[in-house]
Amino acid sequence: MPSQRPRKTACSLPSLGMDASSLCMDTRHYLLRTLGAEESASSGNSVYTALAMSLRDRLIERWKTTQKKVAAENGKRTFYLSLEFLLGRTMGNTLLNLGLEDAARDMLTQEHRKLTDLLEVEPDAGLGNGGLGRLAACFLDSCASLGLPVTGYGIRYDYGMFRQEIRGGEQLEEPDHWLKNGYPWELKRPERVRRIHFFGRSDTYHDAHGKMRQRWVDTHDVLAVPYDIPIPGYRNDVVNTLRLWRAAATDIFDLGEFNAGAYPEAVAAKNSAEHISMVLYPNDSSENGKELRLRQQYFLASASLQDVVADWVAVHGENFRDFAEHHCFQLNDTHPSCAVPELMRLLMDEHSLSWQDAWDITSHTMAYTNHTLLPEALERWSVRLFRQLLPRLLEIILEINGRFLQEVARHAPGDTDLLRRLSIIEEGGEQMVRMAHLAVVGSFSVNGVATLHTQLLRDELFADFHRLWPKKFNNKTNGVTPRRWLQWANPGLRDLITERIGPDWKYDLERLRDLAAAADDAGFRKRWAEVRRVNKKRLAALVHQHTGVTFISEALAACRT
């Protein structure tokens, strides 16, 4: 009998080093063997990309470990849906959170380069506009630093809002093509593509058990292609995920049209699909602009929910009994409010749940963050546009509203004015879907973003809802991550604070209270003022570099000693 060959085992990879020498070796590997750069004349962009790929490898090690840990714990997970994530530049934040700032600086010094110069190569990711997007990014950073299993979902825009230039004292707006040199931090996940429906009609049929059901047919579909960005916690080896969706056509082009010489028509479907993820906040003053904005919002909601539901089904099959205990969908403002009827559609149409079972799950998993008190700023979409673009969702919204108004009528019989104020559908010259009302009705939690803001939500904007569901409303004060905006952005102040009270404040912000004892220390106040003076000079130099305008740093603001 022939002897058996020894069983082959997969070769194991050693853990990546976290020192300057290891980082240097890996960066040179990517620079010379992956990017094919010339060793003696490599560009700043090539070195930046090579270092980014080396850092990404270290993130991926911790990413995989985090995913295994979350799966083993089988606890509750939160999925944060937002049309904006103003991430800023990733390399500096990654170096800070991995504790590799000094190693990278030493490595680059050996290569006769400066870390500060390399950081300037990276463009700001054009995924957000202002406060909403920055707070979303800080939220993900904080959740990872706290070790919370939170996944962000957004859209991978090809172009940010705009790139501003000042010429002759006037502001000029140029396209912000932030992806033109690639984005080495992301990983494309083609195996997790989702199909998104638009247009078509709703059809009634009987399933295999003779039960009447609805389905969305004759649709024009778009593919949602995911790209994952690792989100590291602060020196805790936790790496969470931001998954961004890019729109793509189901077919690249019509070969028949192309061969007939109709070149624009041949790629019309591709162009129409890609418009969805083309630009952050397209102008919605036109009817086409309104349609594109609603397409973006539904695209985000549907792709993200399909993704989460598919993961559940892969493990639990069609048993959704414990789904609500393990999932929370946080809606960042009204933009992702389509998630409420979309989860209902997926559970009922795709997985055969009854209305009541689907509603029990939906209303116990959705949570809504409101960011604005202005009624005119709360999104409203015409029923006509919904009927044309998302007919099945409109059916579900109307059913949600009908059942909700029956509940209100039982609570306040005969109060037709209350019904009018609370209705998800606004009556008038043209019927409109009130997206904020849809989010409130479909969520188990509604929060403002500051104590006063939340109080005004309760007392004014959503006063009727608050009287109906007082326990649903709560406050979550927004904040920005101090690590990025103090520890990384203000190294002089960081070092001064650490010298005075020790390093533990970087992990526990309550420790900053210990600085109160230094308020009466004249020497400490003098050094604090010196940090401010240095920072003003940095700001003046930055302004001059980018605009040619000269600031007198001493005139920016008086320093008190």
C-alpha cells in the first residue's frame, strides 16, 4: 500500500511589525513591486500610496480579528445610515489611532522625506459637506474607540460638493474629483453587489400557500457595488467598517445600439445608473434634480438593508424571530427615512412575513436622529414622484399612515386637526410625503443632538408626537472626536496637557477636569499662550500658502497671559 503524502497546510503569515523598520520594508515593497515606481525618482503620490497600503495591511489584520470577535459574541449591532461622512484625510487619523506616528516619521526621515509633506498629498474624501457629515465621521471613530460593533453605510460619491478657489478676490467653484488618483484605503467587495429597484409597478399574486402577496415588477434596476473603508479605534486593536455604495448599470451598454452607430443611446442606461453616486448633493431645484436626490436616498437605504438582511438569512434562514434583538438601524437625519418602508418591503415581499410581524421588527429596529428644527428644512417628496419612482414603497407608506392615523383617532377621537398635523401625507395643492414624520412613526427612538435642541423638538417641532409617545424622545449630545481635533491637530497643546496631567486623558476625557488646578498657575498660563501664538503662525502660513493672503498672526486674537 503506497504511503500517504503529508497533508499540506496553508502557509501562515506572520503578524506585521509596528516599528519603523517593518513599516519601511513594507512601504518599499509596495512602492517598487506593486506600484512599479523608480526608487530614485518616486513621486510624493507614489510614496503616499505605498505607505497607505502598508498601513491598510495593519488595519486589515485588526479588522478581521474584530469581525470574528463580533460574530462570536453574537450581540446587538448598530448600522448607521448617513448620506454624508466627512472623513477628512485618512492617513493622519490612521497613524494616530494605530500609534504609528513616530514610526512613520522616523521611516520617512530615513528616506529623506517629511511626514507633513506626505500628508498634504492626500485629498479630503468628498463624502460629506459640513457638520452632519463630520459628526457622522466622529461618531464612527468614537464607536470604534469604545469597541462598539457599529457599521456605517453611505454612498461613494465620485465628486464631492465642489472645490473652492479664490481668484482675484472671488470664489470659484470647481468639480471636486477627489478619486482621480485612487483611494488606497478602500477595498472593493464585488461579491456583495445588491440590486436596487426603481420605477415599475406593484403586482398582486398568490404564493405557494394560497396567500395573497405583493411584488414589485417591471422595474428598472441599478446595481449597488460596495467599497469598504476600515475605521480604527484609538489604540485598542478594534477596526469597524464604513461600507460605501457605488451605483452601476446592470448592463454596461447596448451592443445593438452601439453597432448601429447610436453611441450616446448605447451607454444611456450606464450613465443614468452612475448618476446616482456621481455627485454629493445634486441641485434639486429642477424636477430631474428632485428625482436624483430621492434615487440617492432610496439607493442607500435599500442596498444597506439588503446587505444586513442577507447576512442574517445566511446564518438563520427565514427565521426572523430574534432579528430585532440583534439589530438597530440609526437614521442620520431624514435622508435615509426610506429605510422604514424598505425594511417592511424586504420582510414582507422577499421573506413572506405578515404585516404585523414585519412592523414589529421595523418599529423596534429603526432609530432617528433629527438635526434641524426648521420645518421648511425637513424633507418632503411629492406623492406623484414616489408613485412614479418607488411605487411599491408608496403603497407601504400609505398603509403605515392609515394604520397610524387609526391609532391617533383612538387616542384622540374626533380631533381631525390632530390627524392632519400628524399625518405622514401632507394634504394641499399637491400631496407630499413628510419624511420626518415617516421616520418618527417608524422608529423606537427619536433624538435631538443637544439638550436645548431636543427640548425644542419635544415642545415645538414634534410636540404632537411627543404627547403621543413621550418615552420615544431622548437626547444624544453631538460631539467631535478630541483625538483628531486636539491630539492630532494641535500637538503643542496635546504635549502641554500631557506634561501637566499625564497621558490618560487621551482615553478618558473626564481626566481633562484635572487641568482646572492649573488655572491659577501663571507659568502654565504663559506656556498655554505660547502654544496659541505658535498655532496662529501656523494658520497664517497656511492661509498664505493657499491664497497668497498675508495675515498678521498677532492680530488674529489677543492672547491672555
